[in-house]
Amino acid sequence: MNHVVGVRAGEDITVGLVDGAKVRGPMRMFPEPGGAQGIGFEIQSMPMDAVAETVANLINDVCLEQNAAPSRVGIGFPGVIRGGVVEESPNLRQAKGANLSELLQSALRGHGLDLPVFVYNDADAMAAGIAATRQQLERLIRVWTLGQGIGFGRYPHTEDILEGGHIVVSLDPREAYCGCGGRGHLEGIMGHRAMRLRFLDLEPEEVFANAAAGDARCAEFEHLWHRALAAGTATAVHMQGPGKFFISGPDARFVKINLLSQYLHEMVTMSPLQGSVFEIVPPDPQLPVIGAAVNASRQ
Ligand SMILES: [Zn+2]
């Protein structure tokens, strides 16, 4: 059987053995769910060779448990990825410049596993996972991932830079909460980390709950948050054409589709570019794992 290992690494690490568009057997995660480690902190303080070592250990565990001999590894990682190198990763700064492909191949050889490793932007891996699990590998799939950072992924995979989270959606110089330091960025408004910086007294969950309860400051922000995502999407439509936009990630729970669609409609008025729709993808840790493996198998 021609299995491929799929990996998603970022705030945490998930590894699975992928067969076609399905994960075979149980996935392995770090930190382990229910474990004592703080979310995000563990990986953000790890040097990249330790991250590669951790991923290699999980891959080795999965192969041993399932008596599998996979042909290759696909890994999704946040940031600007080219040729296996993480050129920039604003929310995992230690990754900048790391040749993740080489680091992981070397760590795997320590387990006697000689496997080619292909690295993708994590949002691109999510897009591929959506395409594969919906049997839409022939379609253009675009997805926003809303978490600590904001990702924009597309399938089919290309080597083009697609840092959609850093699309400029505001000319206000005070908009400076983006993890990359750039002003006016989409992530500086929508990113989980950016929201915590903006509302030092409130968690993002409380901001949206207060907005629903009628708090004016929070309600104003909720509109800004949706306008920002509509603006980012409008830019994608104006550059690449209309279509379906999936929304995934932990903060997709805050999205009001009607409000978002209304704003997008106000921002995209040329008739050949209209007709885009949004769909929220329910949380599923398998999707980026499957997607990374699917991209690797088509490489
Ligand atoms: Zn930015």
C-alpha cells in the first residue's frame, strides 16, 4: 500500500498515516490532548531541531503502531514556505530560515526512516484537505484559517506567495497589532493574538459575547472584524476571481456568514466578479494532515 505521512505543525503537532483521502488508524499529537502543557507555549519555545525531532518521533510511533512503510512525508507549517525552507513565520519566530525539509529528513534517518519530506504552508494544506475529502481535487479551493494568525490557503498548490493574512485592509497607522509588525494588516484585526493585544482587558470570546449583549465598543469591533475578512476576500476576488471561500480554524466560530456576505457584496460590485459564497468548515484535525499528504503525493 502506498501510504503517505501527513503532518500539521504549528501551535501543536498532529501526525497521521494517510491513505487516499482518509487517515488510517489513530493520529498522534503533541502536546497530547488533555496533557499539562500550555496551549501554544510549548512549541513556541522549542528550537526547530527539537520540533523536527518531535515530529520524527511521532512519525516513527505511527509507523511502528500500524506496521507501515510510507513512501513520503507532507508537512504543513505556518509561514512563507519555499523549497522546504521556512523563510518567515511571524507567530513562530524561531522557524525563520529553517530548512524544515532537511531537518525532518535528518531526524527521520535517526529512526532508520529514509523518506522525502515536502513542506507546505499550513493553510495550503488545509485547502488540499478540504479538496480531497470533498472529492473536489479538480476545483479551485480557497480557505481562510482563523487562529493565532490568519492564513489563506489554496488548492491546487503552487509555489506562489499567498500571505493573505497580511493583506492590508486599513490605512490607519494605529492598526499595528499584526504579528509580523506590518501596519493595517488583516491579521492585526482578526488574529487571536492581535485581538488579545487590542483588548487587554478582555479575551476574544468575551469581546464577541459582549457584542452580542449590546456592548457598543465590542459590537463596533465585531463589525470591523467582519469588514476586515470581507476586505481580504474582496482582494482575493479582485485578483483571482469569485468562487467559494471556506473558513476554518478555531476562531471560525465567531463568524456571522450573513454579515460577512453583506460586506463582501458592498465591496465587490462588478457583475462578473460577484457570486462568491462562504462556508464554515467544522473543526477537524484530520483535514490539514490529509491535505499535507495529498499535496506530497501529487508532488
Ligand atoms: Zn502582518
